[in-house]
Amino acid sequence: DAMVIQNPRYQVTQFGKPVTLSCSQTLNHNVMYWYQQKSSQAPKLLFHYYDKDFNNEADTPDNFQSRRPNTSFCFLDIRSPGLGDAAMYLCATSGDRVNTEAFFGQGTRLTVV
Amino acid sequence: GESVGLHLPTLSVQEGDNSIINCAYSNSASDYFIWYKQESGKGPQFIIDIRSNMDKRQGQRVTVLLNKTVKHLSLQIAATQPGDSAVYFCAERPNGQNFVFGPGTRLSVLP
């Protein structure tokens, strides 16, 4: 059973048109992450939530925003997608314990046209 | 479209042979390490983890070795199968902070 669910799996958006990607989890984990992964590269952390506390990575562009209305859901908003934002976006969760793995969703492949 | 990505290091092994994938980590304060497997078009999948108070941990067909002296991590896969073909990432976690992923290695299993 899927524990971290991302929708949609594939998203096509127009250059400059706002787009939202969604993630839900059934694990009741405190921490939720958003990663960007480009072709043949490692996942790059954009930001994460610890409960309701939002933590932005220093090099994440302002174009990327996130919302976490409750424990189960987290959204990634791209305000004005550019061609360079085409990538796989991965959501992950982890529990409270320090040394615990992160569980990943299947990702959303974003195409910008 | 996407920017041109880096060429991933590739390891090609014969089906049935053992595979060894290596990873150099950067932060001496890292105390927790994970190996992830990522198949094409899918999210990373947990394989095995190890804490810094250990130097070896075994799972089903997989073994992780940790050498803190030289900051090196390796993943050994016994009797490699076609289904093992994927990109493998090591990830380190310094002092409970966020995971930092290594660059990845593509494992290609030859029939």
C-alpha cells in the first residue's frame, strides 16, 4: 500500500503559469520534504516542514513555495514555472526519531512548455 | 526542458555476480547513512541503513560497509539480478539534520 502519494504523476504546465503539486501521507510523520531531481542528478532538497514549522533551503528560489494545511498533506507551488524548472519533484516523509529513513513518493514529473 | 544532466558513473556487472557500489561522504559529523535504489521514473526506495557506531550491516542479499576513517560507504549486492538494475544513491545525515545525497551510481546488469 502506498504510504506517500503524489499527484499527479505527470504534469504539463505552460511557461509562467502557476502550478501546484500535491503530496499526502498515511504514516503520520512529523516531517515532510520536497526535493527537485533533474535528469541523472541526485535529489536536491527545496524545503521541509517539521510539523507546521517551515524550513527553506538557502538556495531555493522564491518561485517555489509550499503549504502544509495538516499532517497528512503538503503542497508545492511553483508561481511562475520556467523551462529550467522541468524536473521530477519528490515528496518524502520521516518520523520524529533522528536516525530514521525518509520514505519517498513516486514523484511528479513536471514538463514546462 | 531540463538542463543537461551529469553523466552518472555506471557499473556494469554480469547477472549472478556480486556488485560493489562505492560512495564517499563529506561530513565527518554524519552519524546515519542510507542506501536508496531508484528505478527509472520512480521515487527512491530504501534498501539499507547504518549508524555510525557500526561498520557493517547485512540485509537480504545486501551488505553495507562503513569506514569512518576515510569517510567511505559501500553497498554490496550478492548474486546480482536484472531487477537490481537502477541508480543507487547513498545519503548521509549529519547530526539529525537533513539528508544529503551523493551523486548516484547507475548499476547495469548484463544477461
